[in-house]
Amino acid sequence: MTSNGTRSKRSALPAVFEVAPSASDSNLATGTGDVDRWRARLVFLSTALGAFLVTANVSTMNVAFPDLEQTFVDTSRGSLTWVLNAYTIAFAALLIPAGRLADRFGRRRVFMIGLGVFALSSMLVGAAPNFSVVILARLIQGVGGALLTPASLGLLLAVTPDSARMTTVAKWGSLTALGVATGPAVGSLIVNAYGWRWAFLLLPPFCLLAYLTGKATLPGNAPNDQAPFPDIVGALLLAISMALLAFSIVQVGPWGWTSPGVVSTLLLSLVLLVFTFVKGLKHKAPAIPTHLFRIRSLNMANIATAIQSAGLSASILVNVLWLTQGWGYSIRTAGLATAPLPLFVACMAPFVGKLGTRYGVRVIAVPGSFSWGIGVLMYALFVTETPNYWGLWLPSSILVAIGVATTFPIISAAAVSEVPPEDFAVGGSLNQVGRQFGSTIGVAALITMVGSGVDIDAFHNAWFVTAATGPIAALAVFFIREPNSNK
């Protein structure tokens, strides 16, 4: 009777949010589970700041894109997308192996190494003498981001009481979404005043802040020599597969859908992806954890995340390109024009986790997905060559902001709602992989659609396609099983 009652009482939260902190972190909590709030806040600041920088860095490049085109005038717009894709591909492919490394060598150690790699590569991007070095440095940045992201969530959960885990994961997810939304607004001010290089040269001081706030407060877990070493070869194959897929999409414009180059590249990408899956079946720590694909909530949440990330990344880039080249805004004005999006997300973020816990994922995220789709659809239907910010752009941006705030955070939490405790870090990383994969495909598809000019019809088509990601993602969210549903 007691056992059943306890199980019923705890069913309101997914099992994964009931994982107790490790014994090595017991000094952070009393016997009754009360957490040292000040230390927990510093841990949150350190880990969330690291995750925020990683995601903000992605969208900052969107607003820097016009300035990049002016710097590398002999480089095509399709080639310039690799400044974005080199980062997201490395980040996505290494996320799960990086989580395994954190388990094997210690989360705090891997987090700190990731911060260092991210900071140094940011300086290299800013000081790069040519385009090839920019791409290489962005690739290294993706490695640093992959190292610190899964470790940051594990460190944060170690100082979070069971009752607050759902809310904490949602807040952490909100900050990653906020980073995506904030990048254009903040980055535009930097790029407009000092150029795109300073958008990277200013990152190391914030990495230092994350290091200093976490140096004495981040919980430590002992390295586990028995943990399996991650499948690095599988991760490299996954990265190559994603790169080939993005390349094939970008080359549709100059080569055509049925060209031998596009078809062969696409097929090779799919072959490598299948091979990565098959290889993972025989590995103890695969790059793609196929055993988790049996969990419906994780699958549906990952599909929704990938679709919405494709739409969000494409929308942010196409908006910046249109504002700067279609309406003739300066980079600073274009960035400020996007500012309501992150501000609205920041205001809603503290409440989204609580709403998701109280009403369920579908009740919040399905309408949010439609809000996102309607907002982008308004761009497609009503944007003309005559600027109309207050009457059209701002209302549309607010609808998009509502969609971002009410989907990304709680879908990230829902992704791990049925994942076993021992696979929580891998499940969370798999959701991040879906996000970066979607972002890569979204950017590649966008450039294919808009080409290198400012044809308003091409931009309308891009917005129409992007708007469709809203209802499609809503369908995936609808099939996410609620944590308290009968299994």
C-alpha cells in the first residue's frame, strides 16, 4: 500500500527528475533536501552562462552575415553559410560523445575544458586572416560548445532538489532559446560599431566570468574509468553525413535538384548516416544512442525540436537579410528591430516551466507552435518592399516570440521525461543534436531558396516554407506522452 501510494505520488514528475545528487555533492544539501541557495545560484550562473554563450553565438552570426559578405566579397553566399554550418555540425556530432566524456572524466573538468576551447577559438575567429581560418576556428568553437553543454546541465541538476528539476530544466532550456533570440539584437550593436570580428572577441571575458563563478562552486563527480569511451569514429561519420547533406541542399541552386553532384552527395550522406546507426548498435557508447529511439516522447520531442530549429534559424537569417538588403536598414537598426523577440522570450521564460508542469506539454506547446507559424506567415503574406515595422513587423515578431517561449523550453524538458535516469545526459544531448541538425538544414535550405539577391518573391517563398514548420511541429508535440499519463 505504501509502495503504491509513493509511486502514485511521484508520478506527477518524470522519473528522471527524481535523481538524487551524487554522494560527492552531498555538502550542497541538508538531510531534508534544502539546497544551499547562494551556491546553487552561482552554479546556475556559471552553467547557464556557458550554455547561453553557445547558443547566442549561433544566432549572432546571422546578424553578422551581411558584414561577412562585405569582408569576403569574392565568396558566394552559399559558401558563407559554412561559417554557420561548421559550428552547428561539429556541435551536433560531438554532443553525445562529449556527454560520455563528462561521465568518464568528470563533468566539472570537461565543462572547464569546453569553456577554454570556446574562448580560445572565439579569439581565433576574430583574428582570422582569411576565410579558411574562420571556418576552421568555427569548427573548433563547435567542439568547445559540445564539451561544455551536456556537462553544464549535469552540473546544474546535481545541486537541484527533486521537486525543482522540471522547472530547472525548463529554465535552462529557456536560456538556450533566449541565447538564439538575443544574438541578433546584441550582435548587431557590436557588428555595427566595430565589425563582425568583435562579436567573437568579446566572448572570452564572459567565458572567464563563467569560469570564475563556477571554479569554487561547481560540484565534482569522480572520474569513472569503467565508463565506456565514446564512439569518436561514429561522431566523425555523423559530422561528415550532416556536412554532405547541407552541401547537397546548398548546391541545389547552382547545380539543380537532379544534377549528378546533388544526387550523389545526398545518397552518400544517407549511406554514412545509416552506417553510423549500424555501427552504434555494436558500440557500448555510440554516437547515436539507438536504444533511446524506443521512447516515444523523446522521438516526438526531437522531431519537433529539429523542425522548429530549422524554422527559427532560417527565419532569423532571412529576416536579417531582408531588413538590411530589402528594406535598407543598417545592421544596428535591423538588430534593434529584432530586439522585441528576445525581450518577450526573457519575460515569459520564468513562467513557462511552471505552466508546462501544471498543464502539460501539449496544452502549452501546441498553441505556441501555431503562434510561431502564424507570425512567420504574416511576413510571407504582407511584407512588401515598403518598410512597415510598427504595423506589420512588430506584431509578427511578438507572435513568433510567443511561439519560441512556449515551445523550446518545455519541449526540451519533455524530451527527457521518460528517459531512464542513467541515460538522462545522453537523452538531453540527443535533443540538442536534433536542434543543431535542424538549424543546419534550415540555413542551407534558406540560402537555396533566396539565392544571392533580394528578390521579394524568393523571400516570400522562404517565409511560407518556414511558417509551415509551426503546424508540423505542433503535430509532433501532440504525440508527446504527458509525464502523468498512463503507460
